[in-house]
Amino acid sequence: MKCTRCRKTAHVSLPSHHSGFCADCYPLFFTKQVETAIRREKMFTHEDRILVALSGGKDSLALMLELKLQGYDVTGLHIDLGIPNSSEKARRKVEDFCTLHGLPLRVFEMAAWGLPIPDVKKYVKRPVCAVCGKMKRHHFNRIAVEEGFDVLATGHNLDDEVARLFANTLRWDTAYLSDQGPVLPASEGFVRKVKPLFRLSEYETANYAFLKGIEIHSDPCPYAGGASFTGHKELWGELEHRSPGQKLQFYQAFLKNGKPAFARQEKETGAVLAPCTECGSPTSAEICSVCRIRAAVAESRAQEG
């Protein structure tokens, strides 16, 4: 196969785009996809301060490097979950990456805050992945707001978005379907959230990370076994293999035809939010769910001790 751009031997085949690229031209394809996402969805400008959530995986690190190369004002934020061995490795990859590329980095430690994920798994009777995700979103937004960032960017790729959309559609979860998309506008207490990699698949992001020589944390989370999210990705992976381009078509059709309808419905029935009396984050209750989890875990620890 020949490179679509320069006609040399292609190293990356992209059936969904009816194209292939050599090692030199592929990063240009990746850059164009990110530029298109930012421009069409009006995500941010070069005047905005952007906080990038960094897990240490290929997607977040690839996003951080690409935004830096495009000249944006970016700062990384890594949340150390306090999971033995796993969190140490992830944090080291993020710190080494930011040092190598001269990028500013914030690190927030869940253990220092009193809520490491192993304690959540031990004391909270809910799926640990759901609780972990809720707490990460809470602190991403809180830190972005408190430190005056204009935008919070995450490395969610097309596979992530399609799997989430599929899961929400299976449940017909109108609340989540109403705000799913590559941009969630800022509102009282919430910073604008964007996903510049939404046009790119996991495979496409992995190739960019490899060709750019990005050292990533690739070990799976020790608590994530059996997560339904992984199964949904596998189902869509098989569909994409049989019909290249289905993921992007499904997602873009939702953004055009489905999201507006769910957004109208949720606007009519959405809950009224007020600051949490403990942390100040927006919540529909007096105390937000993250502060309630923190208090419950602290109480359980005290009873044991």
C-alpha cells in the first residue's frame, strides 16, 4: 500500500478513511484531525488556558504533545489514585513526559486528600470504576475552576465516546445522552470540557504515540476487570472491522440528530444546582456525592480502628 500523501510505502493503514500513511506523513493526518475537531466544535483558542487531564496512557499524552506542538497554552493535571504499584508507574510516566517536553504539571494525590482508591474499593458498596470516575471528574473540574483555567481537555477518543454512547443508549439514560459530545459548555461552577481526539480511534492515537516516541503507562488498572465498558468496545471493534467507518458515522449522526432532542428534554426536567456546603462544587443536594463518599469512608475507617 502506498502513502496517500507522498506515495511512499505506507506504514499505517486506515480503512475507515480509505487511506494509508507513511511514518512521516501519518502525524500530519493526526494533526489535521485534531485541528478539524477544535475548529468545527469551537473548542478553544490560543488565548485560552487549557488544563489537560493526564493519566499516563497513550491518549492523554498524545493529546498533550499535539496541543503543545500546535502552540496552545497547556498545563497537565495528573490525579494520583493511590493504587499500589499501578499509580506509582503512571505518575512516573506523566512526570517524565512533562519534564522531557518542558510542560507544566499539577499532581493531586487522592491519598493525601484522604480517599485513596483502595479504600473506596474496600468500604464503598458500589462499582469501584464508577466511583473512581466520579471523583476524578470532580477534582478535574474543581482544580480547573479554582486555578482559573478556561478549558479542561481530556484524551477521550472515538472508541471511548462510541462505547459510552452505546451504553447510555442501551439504558436510554437521557441525562447522560443530553450532555454527551465533544464539548460541554461552561456553566455556573463548571469549566468548559472538551475532547479534541473524538474524531480519532484508539488505533489511530496509538500509532501517533508510537511514531512520536511517547513512553506510556500501558498496564491495565488492577480494579477494572470485567468492566462492561471494555466489552462494548470489543463489540464495536468487531463492527468496525466488518464495516470500516461505522464508529464515526454512528457518533456524528447522534451529534446531529439525537443530542439536540435529548438536550431539549433535559433542559425542561434538569435539577437545580447549588454549591456543596462542604467543598463548594455544584450539586443537586446539600452535600455533593464525592464529599458524602469521603465522609462515609472516613467513618468506616474510624470504626475499624
